[in-house]
Amino acid sequence: MRNKNNILSANTHRTLWIAALAGSMLAASQVQAGAFGVPTYGTPGWGRAFAGGSMWKNDPSAAFNNPAAMAFIDHNVAQVSVHHARISLKYKGNVYDNQGNPRSDRDLEFDPAGNPTGNIIDNGPITNDGGQGGFGKALPTSFLVMPINDRLSFGLSQVVPMGAQTTWDGDWKGQDFAVDTKIETVGLTGSLSFKVNDAFAVGGGVIVQHTKGFISQNLDLLAAAGTPSSQLPLGLPPGISDALIRVKVDNTSFGWFAGVAWKPTSRDTLGINYHARIRNKLEGDYNIHADQYSYDLLTNPLFPPVFGDATAIELAFPGLNLNPDGADAKSRLDVPASATLDWVHEFNDRFSLGASVTWTQWSSFKELKLESNGNTLVVIPYDYKDTWMYSIGGDYRVTNELTLRAGVALDQTPTRNSTRDARIPDGDRTFVSFGGSYRFASEPNLSIDAAYSHQFVDKARLRTVNQDRLGGARMDGEVKAKGDVFSLSATYKF
Amino acid sequence: MKNNKLVSVIGALAIGLGISGMASAATITGGSPFTATGTIGVSGPSSFGATVNCNVVFNGTINAGGASANINTVTVSGSGLCALPSITGLPWTLTPSTTTDGGETWLGTVSGVGFTIAGAPPLIPASNCAGPTTINVQWTNSNHTLRVTSAQALAGNCNIRSLNVQAPAISVN
């Protein structure tokens, strides 16, 4: 029931909340979960480590996570959350070039005319472990649920279903594997629920999602020319070429989701939801920031009297054409399908417990393929595996104003030892979360939530061998990761 | 008188040494002209010091008496830089000299060896390794193989890192 004592009029409140929701949609980053998946909950959900999903009473995150549960919300409810993530990534280990030696930095010697003399200056093995590869950023998440009548409810949300970021030093020993990786998404959703009866409801919705991706890494061109699959087997010392390829792509795509909610008893709510795979064909461009020799290597014919107009790269890998001045780029990064079973049980009017199991079809992510003008530039295999996440958590209402909550979640990584790399050095993780809500006595329709979640991430072994056309280097090390998420939200019933 | 005796002794020694040297001199026998095929690995400024492995074919003839053979043509083929060298100093002369194991394996030299690669600025430096240079080689009768047992330096900062060619038609005795 709408509170008659609101200081602001209902219309004013609605306008402000819609403005807040719209504002929160302007920027999005990521709070990393398994691989590049991101939990899509408000602050209360983070405080319970996602246990029980959106089956909690009056939880507007049902608008995306399980629209069927909107049927059991009898007020307009809006919620704006801001999550600040601080993820730490540190690499420790070695990187070996394609000749089995520690990755070194080398330069060509040039004569006064600027032509190479043939001598190589060896600056020794690179010792830079990449620095702090993590990040700290904030992301907003917003939900709005509006009952239309006794059976139908409508929901809107802004979520971030996918995101990841790693930023390693540009001159680190693993520069041939990754320097920058950034995946950012923002999804806007609309959903409807239908209450079949007082105990059972169904719901569904659609999402329009905008995805931006950016990756960069060094291309060791001369090393690539010396790999076994090169048609120009020079065996040149690696570490000479400084050619940073930067790929920037984006796309807008659509998907759907559905769910059911069931109250078998007055104290239990069960829900199951399914979010379909979102096919995401990304388009954009790439360019290469190369030193002069590498630029010439990419653009000048290698030896016209013998090879005609072919560049060294074209000779080494027939069909591969890299344009340092930029060209179109295409890739694909689907959001995997997922399904979640949620359960919330009210032990009494103070204590409730929730549990969830989520399956994510990460096996749909086989490879990262980069194409340009119909040609395949590189295919990096990932071969992810399906994952499960288990969570349990609860709420304890201390007073009418204050509710405390906590939860823990175990989240499997979809990555494999053989293909895990420095772009997404993911490991199994455990979320341990705490939080609370405060409902103002003077404004009982308004509650403020806060949550803190710490991620304990298993060490991620990196034993990846790079693609030949990326230089064929090998990583042998591990990434230690940990994460903290601080979350704040305001929830308003009107 | 003493001087005459000394001359006679020295002469006898010289003749003796000559006879001894003739007794161990190598003789190349077999078909002439001959062909040797195999691989060669070379490095130089044009490869930035990296070894480039190529296929190689020698065509030659055994010189009169068999003490040496001329390599009249050298054809290098293969991918990448293998197409670039120009062979210099032909004919190269193969001269086996001493055996290390009673006639199965012979050490010797190939003289006149050299090659050049015209540079392609700004990508490929030139290699001027014309020399000519004499390199040490090893011949093995059982497999009719000519090879180098260690890297052989040429002029102009070039090296022959490996050589392994077979000439089934010839032997060294």
C-alpha cells in the first residue's frame, strides 16, 4: 500500500526514480564472477552472496533475474545500486620465447641511414611481472517493478551481465599474451509476470544489450616468422618487434529470459529461471602501434626481386594481412545461457534463509576469433567448461528498521589449465558477503542497503602456449587474485 | 764432403716424407660428374644471425688423379631467405686429406666458398660473404655424406652452421 505520509508526491518520486534509473544506465563496468560473467543483483543480493536469488520478498531484482517473482510484489518498487569493485591480480612466473629461452627484450642495430646492420642488441630477459593487473571501478544496477493489476506486473532493469578487465604493464614479460583486456556491457530489460494463482507465477522478458570490447597485446612479428607453422622459417631471436595491436569492437544484441515462481507453503518460495544465450557479433576496427622496423615489416615488400609485393607476414602466413594503419575487425563473444534454482525459507518473522544453484553453459565459449575483411587474423582456443555456483545466505531482522544479512557462494571457473591465459586468469572463487538494510522510521518506504563481499580466488595456473602467429611464446606461472566489492543501494516503494 | 752428406740425408728424408705423404693421400673415386644433395644451414647479417636451413644441390666433377673434386654449381632452394643467396667463388674445390679411422672417415676442406645476398632496405641487410673462404669438412664413405662438424665462419660475418649432403656415386680412398 502506498504510504500517505510521503513528503514528496508520488509523481515527484516516480520522476526522481526514473531519472535515477536512467542515470545509472549511462555507465557500466564489471564486478567479475566466473570468467567474464557478472552477478546481476542489487546490494541486498550481494549481501547474501546471491543466495535465494530474487525470491526474497519485494526484491525488485526479479525484473531481470526471475521475472515470475514480480507477481508476488504488490507495490511499485525501484532500486538503484552502485557496486564498487576492487580486483587485484598479480602474476608470478616465467615466460619463455618460442626457442625456450626466457622472454628477452632485443633491438636491431641500425646504420646511420636507418637500415638494419644485421646485428642484434640483447637487452636481457624481461623481469617485469606485469604489475597490478586488476582494476577498481564502479557499476550501477537498477530495477523497477510495477504491478499492473492483481495478476500482471511489469519490470524494467539495467544490468551488467558480462564484463572483465585486466591491465598489465605494456612492457611486461607476458606482453605477447595480453596487455589490456576490457569487456563492458550494459543491458536494458523489460519483463512481465503473470500470477496464475496465489502460489504460482510465470514470467519472461527480453534484454537489449550493448557490449564493448577492447584488447591489446604485442605482436612479436619476427618471432612469429620463426615458428614451425611459418612459411618463412627464419628462426630469428624473439623480442625484437614492438608492435602493439589494439582491437576495439562493440555490438548491440538481444536475448530473452523466463522463469517460474512457486510458493509451496506460506514460508517457502521456490524459483527457477533460464537466461538464453545471447549471440553477440562484435564489430569494430584494429590498429597496430609499431616501431618503424615492424611497421615496415608489415607494409613493405620483403624482397621484391624474389617475393614480389608480398610482405614478410604474408609470406610467413599466407592469407594473413595485417594493416598497422587500421582495418575492420570482427569477433564474437556470446553471453552463455544459464539456469538458476532458488529457494527462500522464512523460519520466523525475523530469520530467513536462502539457497541457490546456478548452472552456466560456458562450454559455448570455444574460442576467441578475430577476423578482418573476411580473413582470420587469429583464433585463440579457450574451450571453456560448464560451471556451477552454489550459494547460501540469510537475512536476520534485528529491529523493524535494521536487517542484517550474510552469505557465502562457491563459484567454479570455466577456464581450463591448458588454455587459461593472462587475459582472463580466472580461478575458482568463494564469495563471503555481509550486508544490511536500514528502513527509515520517518520514511518507511525508503530503505538503504549496504554490502561488502570478498572474493577468495584460487591461484590460477597459466601454462599457455601462444599461437604461432602471435610468436609462439609459453607462459609458466600463476596469477594470485582477490576481490572486494562494496555496494550501496536505495530501495523505494511507491 | 760433410755438406754433401748433409744434403743427401736431407734429400733422403724429403723423399721419405714424400713417399709417406703419398701413402696416406686421399683419392676420390666414382662417377664423374657427380651430384650431391642435402641440406645446408647458413647465417649472416641478412638473417640477423639466425640460421636459415635450405636444400642444396652440388654438381661437380672429379679432378684428374682424384686428389680433389670441383663443385661447379651450387643450387640453394627452400622457403624464405633460401631464395636469396648468390653463390660466389665457383668452382669450389673439395680436397680430402686425412683419414681418422683407417679409411671410413676423411677430413678435408672445401675452398673458394662464398655467397652474397643483396640487401632489401629497410628490411633485409645485405650479406657480403664472398670471401672466398676455405672451410673444414668431413666425408664418410659408408653413407657417402659430406658434412661440417662445427660451424664454419665465412667472410662478412656469415657462418655455415650445418651441411649434410649425400653423393652416392663417389667414395674416398
